[in-house]
Amino acid sequence: ATLRLLVSLHPRDRRVTLALFTLGRVERERGQHEAAARAFESCGGGLRGDAFAEAASSWAAAGQPARARAAAQRYLAAHPQGVHAEQMRALAGGS
């Protein structure tokens, strides 16, 4: 709740990216995979690559393969040799 409040009250604060990423991890731990994926997809800035990978994994866990594939493809487009590339290729269907 505190993270959501921070995001809503201070949407332009530079810490919002980290708050959204943390919120995504909290939601995933709670088994709320769709909420986690949405939080990760809302991240910007320096965490964008990791956030795409986390969103793809969360969409897959939520039983949303098309959305997982789309997020994995966004990751691969930006980071074809990134640390999550092998996992994202699997989610993207071998792309």
C-alpha cells in the first residue's frame, strides 16, 4: 500500500521506478502475477530491461502466454545479448 501511495502521490519522483519494480516483486511473491507484470511494465529508466524480463516471467506465471511473449520480445529488441536473453528467447518462442 505504501508503494502504491508513493507512486500515486509523486509520479514524477525519480524513485518511482524503483518503487514500481519493488511493487512488482512484492506482488509476485504474493502470487499476484498479473499485478506484478503491470507494475514491471510501468517501470522506466535504468530498470527497463530487467523490468521487461520480470514482466515477461510474471505474465507467463499468470497464464498469459501472448503477453509474456510480447514482453520477452520487447526485452530482446532492446537487449539481444542481455543477461536474460536466453530465458526471454524461450518465452518469445525461440525468436
